[in-house]
Amino acid sequence: MRKALIVGIDYYKNINHLSGCVTDALSVQTSLERNFDDSKNFGVRLIVSRNEQEIVRRGDLRSAISELFQGKPDIALFYFAGHGYIDEAGGYICSGDCETGDDGVKLSDIITFANKSKAKNKVIILDSCHSGSAGDRPTDESLAEIKDGVTIMTASTDKQYALGGEKGGIFTNLFVDALDGAAANLLGYVTPGGIYAHVDQSLGEWGQRPVFKTNVQSFISLRKAEPPISLADLHRLDQIFTTENYIFPLDPTFEPERNKEQNDDVNFPKPDKKNTEIFALLQRFVKVNLVRPVGETHMWHAAINSKSCKLTVLGQHYWNLVNKKLI
């Protein structure tokens, strides 16, 4: 069982309204509820506030977060988009009825709920200002207090604001982009580590900086995106390459495309059906950085000039996974 609580608050009764947080929450819901093949992923509870009739009160928000981390699901995921606040006592996420900010839900309470939860994996995603303090020890900000199975990802550090607008937050746009496949591995799995790497690289060094804290033995997948290559193709890696260091020889019979001079030359080797099928598979490997030509820039030249190809470092990694029947 995988369950997610997704909260987006635009309407605030006493402090400045926001725009885009509800849009963010709806986008995250859409991505998390279903995998690329429309199979069920997370059971989602959505809480949003666009106006006074939908105001999200502190007690209700805190209760919903507590309830999320109850039971023994495989994953309990909390996503929040809205105002954040920080003072000397720590950080807060702001409910719709907040007056000062420090009357919101304490980040330390959220971490306590996660730390005490019996869920196998607890994931906390915060797109709010100053949220980077989540998980820090109150008496020593250099230390984090997150127990086994907890992962925290925030839009910004404890000193920064989370940027966004009517079209949503910059962080959440990248987060959803990652879930939809930009951070997927070759099997289509999107892990928290892959998401953070995508967000971190996309934001650059000088602007808003995301924060990532985790205490897990292995990453779980938050969503299955469409794989860039089929599993059937991957399973042929150790059939084409007999060892991870094997140099696969090529010749013109592998390449079906020829220029006019080569077509007119009766002595130039003609394409072989079996070899061209193998070459098409090799080209698919090249597109996902599993294979590269040796001695030439492009595979076409490698075949026409009777050169070769070999596995990249990534290709060797997946070759070993296939060879050991791990995928």
C-alpha cells in the first residue's frame, strides 16, 4: 500500500495569499496517482484551499499529517505547497488560519510523526519558504534527526524563499517533470535520489537551492515512468556482448543505409537481414548511452568502415544487472 497526503494552500485568512500552490498540488496528484501505463500508484488524499470556503485550519492539517503516518504502508508521502515560516525555535508550515507563522504546524512535529511511523518508507516533500530546516536538530542545526526510512526533500534552504507564481513553484514544476520521466532510470523507475539530482542540476548554483536529507538503505521508486528502452532489449545485452568488455566487430553488412556510390558498387558488401536487425538493436542501445562506436564518431561510419562498438560504463553496469539476472 502506498498513500500520499497532498496539500496546496493559496488562500490565507490573515497573511498574504499565494498563487500556484493549488496548481502545484493538483499537478503532483496527477503524477503520483497513476503510473505511465495508468496502473494505480498512490492512494491520494488531496487538501487544497483556493478561497475562504476551503480554508485549511491548523488542527485539521496536523491531524491529517498524523493520520498519514499511521498504519504500515510501503510508502507514506507528504507533499506541501504553501507559506513557510522560521524563527529561533524552528520551522513551520503555515495553515490557512495562521496569523503570525509560528502558529502553524511545526516541522519538528512532522518529522516526529515520520520517525515514529511504522511505514517502511516515509517521504516528505516541502515547497515552502525556509523548509530546509526540516529534520535539523533544534539544538544543533549541523545535525539531522531522521530515522531509518525517512527522506526529506525541500524547495529551498532554511534561509531561502521558495520561488514560484501562478503557474506553480519552480521546485514543484521540476519535481513533477522528474516524476513524469525526466529522472527515470532505464527501467522507468523514478527514485527520490534521481528526482533530487534532476532538480538540483536544473536549478543551477546561484539561485534557489533544494535540500535533500535521507536515511535509507536503498531508494524506493515513487513512480514508474515509460522506460526509454524495453526490458526485452535490455535482456539481450549479454547476448550481444558476451562479456562486459567485449568489442563487437562491425562491417558494412550491418548497415542498411548506403550512399549512391556504395549502392552502385557491385563489390561493396550488401546488407544482411540478421545483421541489420542486430544493428538496429545496437542503435537503440546507443540512444540510451549503453553502447558507443570505437574508432568512429557515429555507428554508421563504424559499420561502413568495418570498425566496432563496445559498452559504455553505464552499459557495463546494466550488462552486469542482466547477466546476474537482477533485472
